Amino acid sequence: TPKTVGLNNNTIRFDLSSEDLLCLNEGEYLNDNIIDFYLQ
């Protein structure tokens, strides 16, 4: 299911899967979706 995040009064939609979120665990490599989310 996509997660929706609001930035600067604009709504930007990101599609982050549970696998994307698992890469935030310690010792895991970040994937492109997480890096794109952070840069927005």
C-alpha cells in the first residue's frame, strides 16, 4: 500500500513497500525508493 507524505503544503505520493521499509533496519543497505523518499 502506498504511503502519502505532505511536504511544503504539497502532497507527494510515494509507493513504499514493506520490503522498502525493512531496508531501514540496522546493517541493511538502503534501496533507491528510500533514497528518493529522503531526497524529496
